[in-house]
Amino acid sequence: MERNAKFQWIFCLLLGCATSLVAQNVANWGLTHPQPKETLPKSKAQIMMPTPKAQTPVEAVVEKVGESDFLLNRGWKLTDGKNGWYNATVPGTVLTTLVDQGVYPDPYYGLNNLAIPDTLCRMDWWYRLEFNSPVPTEGREAWLVFKGINYQAEIWLNDVCLGTMKGAFIRGEFNATDHLVDGKNTLVVRILPPPNPGIPHEQSQSAGNGMNGGQLCLDGPTFISSEGWDWVPGIRDRNIGIWQDVHLRFTNGIRLHDTQVVTHLALPDTTVAEITVRTEVENLQPIAKQVSVDLNFEGKKVTQEVNLAPKERKTVVFTTDVHKTLELKSPRLWWPNNYGRQELYTMDVVVAEKGVSSDSKKVRFGVRELSYELEVCFPDDSIRRVEYRPTVMGQGEPIFDNINRKYIEGGMCMPRLKKNVSSDILVPAPDKAMQHYMVIKVNGKRIFCKGGNWGMDDAMKRVSREHLEPYFRLHKEANFNMIRNWTGESTEESFYELCDEYGMLVFNDFWLSTQGYNMPVNDDNLFLRNAEDVVVRFRNHPSIAVWNPRNEGFAPVYIEEHLAKMIAEKDGTRYYSPNSTHCNLRPSGPWNYHKNPVDYYRDRAHGFNTEQGSTSIPTEESILAMMDVKDAWPISDVWYYHDLHGGQREFMEAIDRKYGKPTDLKDFSRKAQIVNYDSHRAMMEAWNSKMWNSTSGLLLWMSHQAWPSMVWQIYSWDYETFGSFYGCRKACEPIHIQKNLDDQKVVVVNTSLKEIKGAKVIYEVYSLEGKSLFKRTSKLNVLANGLTECFVQDKPISASGVYMERLILQDKRGKVISINDYWQDNGEGDFQGFNALEEASINCKLIRQEKSQIQIELQNTGAMPALALKLNVREADTDKRILPAYASDGYFNLLPGEKRTVTVEYVSRGKVAISAEGYNLKRSRLLTLK
């Protein structure tokens, strides 16, 4: 045990803290007292406190969203019991309401977060809603359903406590039948904060980036990063509140609970899907009932008669053995992004008595079959590579022993097949090239996983569909196909719905972080209750590919045993990985900028990596949107507070060395975006270079930020795309040509299921001035879902100084499939010749306009190349950015006379303009549109 950790443990014991025993040898207790004031970040700008809004009455709105289902999200009030009532934002956190009502400033801007007291997370809060019942209450059962609160709540209706709920990720369902009245009802929710909120570390140049989390980890299941991590500051309320929807539902004697829809394909055949449906029904009455359970989808109806004893709760199962209608011919399959369409079905589930509906629910699902190539240790201690198909085995007991796992070299390990399990259920899948690493398969096809981590969707849990959807569109545009829900902090319906719709597989963590560093939870059973509700609630989402208990570590034995068993019983359709690293996965990292990107190829590119990242600095306009201009340049403490760890020294040195020391923010930004682009493309292309030859997946740390940050991201919190976004978009395009940095091979990486016959590869070298120096062509057939080698191409003799290598892949008709430019330095490690290029000249022609989507043709009309061109959509009158906007290319080069067609989509706001800027192009307006 480290000395400081031992001191903290003894300190805690002396205080009589009941949680000290779980700390054991864990190092990170977090701060035990606030840091010295002299180390707090400082701003040149004064924090401007808002004017509190006048609190005018807001009428409650009971919105019908189903046959007997009503939403109770409007008309709430909030108080701390001391300062009166505020109009509350529901769903939302306590802080969301206080910011919305002008009590505190926007914590995302500058150092405003420091002006918000950390006492918000150390006090109780009360929500209150007065509403009229939307239907007569007589003869019905009424249910109040809370989709999510944090951290603990008491639910009161008309002065009667209906019950409590605890944990951020469990639903609360309360029988309100005896207490709901036809007139006015008063619903009060008392929110209790987590008992161990911890003390946030405030990042600054002098204080550094501090520790990742602390005491709040003890209170999982909750948003453990809201105590503060190296990518987000301490959120002052720790995201307590009614953060998900509140419903009022009615039933007529019989109640439906959760329904599971399991689809199975007899691979490799995908022409028929067998559907199994399990749903729970409950007789709420003290007399026996005969009811029908009806399934309706795609014009099909399936019915089963069920006898229920008084107060009985029963699972009703529909299978194709009995109900042939559940055998789907030519099913529309769900695929990850770029492998096929994201087809979804909706099933209506109804329980009725004598033809009268008592309860109904809609269930959305996708037809797809998940399987996994893994290494497994068999009872004879042999290690074999197999394909694991969970749906073939169905629900039951877990087949893998993750506790007595088998270790091999380098800390790698694999689960053991349990001794009582027949090895016949695992399909042999020998593949020496893939070594020890997992491959995820969908519908029998290997999926080359590309994507990123979400630490948290939004630091204040503003998680409406409208707010989140542009982030998913950007992931799809980046050609990603997987998102990791890091420590489960983005666990809500809108997240999984959008993953389904945009083709993002989900590597889904639960709420434990780094073993040996972050503390385990205090209450294992609370953790498990929340976990079970998450599995049961979200198991129908086709996007969820992997359940995982912990970031960078194995779960404690009690949690591991019970979690693995519960997932096998309640799900049974997907893999439970016991760790986010090492177990059929490679160790995570690195997380910082690499000076020599060839290292990614030589040292890092192998396996399935759930975390690897590099610095990604925002654009000039994004920086100015997150802080006062006085703090924006030169680099200030505000940058450090927004996660500029250690000043990101390697990244800054690369800018200075390659492009020259920046003179101002604009100069810094244009140089930083090229470094962003090149570093992120290099990471992804390194994994591409060994596709199925030891590599199977790479997830960025991070693709998405929860607040305005200076470090890990591919776009800003307000949807601005960076060079890193377009570097990833380029490297991850489904059919991609690239040149490997380590062996100089030109290869085509195809992460789609389409073969390209008669393709043409063009390799051409251009001088800094845009003059062609060398050209080579080759023809080949591009393999589907694999890597095709073209040729080895060393530096041409004719190339000198700074020069550009351009790779083009065309189909047999000459249509460009992929184009990829690599600028090579002058032999001394720099590109400062860029700085001498004359100002570029770009002409723009509108080709097509349809509502808010346009297609434009750009042409370089100058005598020199135009470098790293980025487009933006702007308000024509104010020149302000319109976000989100989606451009089909960015940070690209145009040679003299070259034309490029780009598609741009945006949310129409009247008269708009299209602007362009680049390394040697000042921001200029290309086009104005009505």
C-alpha cells in the first residue's frame, strides 16, 4: 500500500467511517479536504452571475403517450426547503433546474463552475407536481413509474409515502391505486444525495489534472465521474434529481411486465429468423383470471390463452414450435453501420380479458445474431479458439468461469470453460493470425469494430433525444460502428434507441472503474439490483454487443458470480466480458499524442483495444465559445481547467516543430487541426493495416465529450467537427486506400461486405507547389471485409523537400471510391514550407439544393495547393456558425485547378452562407443561400 493511501485509510478509520474496510489497498480515496486556494485556476475575465428568473406558475401537462400511459414531465417545482420553489426541468438534474432558472451561470463556460457551491450534492431536495388524473380512477389500477432518479428518492402522493428507490439506473414502479384521486393530486419526490460525494479536484496549471474520481465510487450505481475525472470537472450536484421521465400508467386487473424478444438465425443461413417472446403477466386481483396475451407485428397476430391464479405473476413464452407465425421468412436484418441497414421491428404486446385490453406495451427489436470468436481454456487446460453463439445455448447458467481464469504471457488471460459444460456447444474457430483477441460477428460476418468511448453523454445529464441525436449522426458520419458506454454513465433509453438507429454496436460497462485504483462499491446488492433492471430493460436493443462489469479490471468475486449468473438467466443473447482489458482484449492506452506515429504500427496495433487516444484540440471558434476572449490566448488557466493536462506538451511541441510557433489563436488552431487529423488517422490506419491479422477493434479514448474540453474528442460539445473527426472519417471509410507508415505498403481496407472487381489504384506524388513528380497505377480486385495489398512504394527519387503522396482508388468505371493524401516532411521533420505558400483562391458552384441539403463544387483557381480546407455553415447576417452541420469532407487539399464535390447538410435557419478556411486560406464566404 502506498504511504498516502495508508494515511488516508487510517484517517478514515479514525473518523469511524463505515466504508473504510472496502478501501483495502485501493490508492484513490480522492481529496479529503479542499485544495489550497492558491492552486485554484484563475481567469482574466470576471464571472458574470445571471439574473434569477421570475418564478411564474407553470401549468402541469399530462401528456398521453400510449393507450393508458401518460407522461408527467411538465409543471414540476423544486426546492431545497430554504429558498422557495423554482420551476423545475424534468427530466433533469437539480443543477439543470438552477441553471435554467438563472440561479447559477452556465458551468460549461470559462470558470463558471467554480461559482457554483459544492454543497448542492450534500443536501436534500424536493420536487413537487400538482396534476389532475387524466382518466377516471374507479375500476383501474394506477402506477407511478420513474424511469430514473439519482441518488435516492422517497415518493409521496397526496401525503402518503408510496415507497423508495435507490441507485441512478433502476426504475421505480409504485402502486398509486388507493391514493390517486379524480381531482387534484400532489406528487412530491424527496431526493437524497449520495452519502460519499467526495471533494472535486479543480484543474489548473499549478494543481495539475488531479485524481480520477474518489469517494463517489463507493456509491455506485451512480455517475461516478461527476466527482471529477481528467476529462470533466466535479459537477456540483453530482447529477442528483429526477433525470429521466415520469409516467402515470393505468391497468384493468392484469398487468404486463418486461417482455423479451429473442431472434435466432441458423447461421450461416439468414433467410429465416426464429422469434421467441417471453413476457411476464401479473394478476392484480384476488380472484383467478383467464386472459389472452396477444403479439401483433408486421401484420401478424399470435395469441396465447393463460390461466392466472389470484395475485399470480407468470412468465408466458411464445416459440416457433407452437406458433409458426413467429418464423420470419426473408427477415430484414439489423447490421452495424456500413455493413448493412439498421432494420427495426415494433411489436405490440397486449394482455386482455374477454377481449378487453387490460395493459399493453410496444417493444422494438432488431433481427440479428451475435457471435464471438474467443480463446477459451478447456477443462484439460488446453487453450482453443472457438466461436461462441449465445442464442444457440439460450438462457440458463453461465458457461465460462471468469474467476479462475487462465493467464498467459503479458498478463493476457481467457475464461475457463466450466467443467460441467459440454465443449460441443462451442464451434472450433482456429485462427493463428488473431492470436488471443476477440472478434465480434453479426449475422455470421466479422465486424471490424471502429469507434470511441463516451465517458458520459452530458455532464449535466441533458439527454433528450433532440440533444443526443446529432452526436450519433456525427459518429455515423465518422464511419464508426461501436460506442463504449464507459462505466455505464450513458445508460438511458435515448442512448440505446439512437445506437440502434445509427448502427452503433455498444460495449456496455457497469459502474465499477479501475481495479487497484478506484474503490469498489459499498453495497454489492444495490449494484446488482440496478444491473438486473438495466439488463431486463434494455436487452431487446440489437445494438448492445457486450456486457462488461468494470473499466480496466475484474469485478469483486461476489459481484462477478452474481452478475454473470443474472446475465445468463435474464439475457442469454450476448457475451459477458469480465474485463475491458486483457481477457481476449489488449491492455488499454496510450492516451497521449505520439511524436512518431509509426509507433502505432510497430508497437500498438494488435488486438481489440477498448481505449486508445490522443490530444484533440478544439477549433478557434469552439475555444472562443467556451471561454472569454481574454482567456483564449495565450494559453491560460482556463484551458487547464478544461482538461489541458500538463499543457499537452508533446502535442504543443509537435506544432512548434512541424509548423512553427503559433503567433495567435487563429494560427494555433489551423496548425493544431492538421496535427489532430494526422494523429487520429494514423491510429485508425495502424489498426487497418493488420485487419484480421491480429487486429479486430479500436475504440478511441474518447470520441465524445461531456462538456467543453481541450483533450479527447472528435467534435465539440456543441457539434463542431475537428481535424480529428475528419482524420477518423477518412481512415474508417468503408472502402479505404492507405499507405502503411511502417512497411510502405499501399493497401485497400474493405470494412464492408461488398467485393470490388476491376478496381484501379493510382499513386501520385506532388511537389509543395502542386506539380506532379511521379505516378504509378495498378489494377486489382478488392476483397470483401478484408485487406487487399496493392504494392510497396518507397519514396520516389524525384521527390524532395515537402511533398504530397496522393492515393486514389477507382472502380472499373473510373468513379473515385477513396482518395487519401499524405504530406511528407522536408527530411528534417517539419512542414514550415506551408507557411510560405501564397493565399489560396477557391471558387464555389452550387450543383444541387434540396431543403437543408446542398451539393457544391469547389475549385482551386490559384497557382498553389489549398491545404486543409474546412467548410462551415453560417447565418448569412451574423456569420455565426450553424450547428450541427454535416459536410462530406473536411481538412482536405485541392491542387491547382482541382475540383471537389462536397455535400453539406444543416438545420435551415433562413438565409445561410457557406464559408471555407484552410491552412493558407483565410475564412471566406463561398456562397449565400436563401
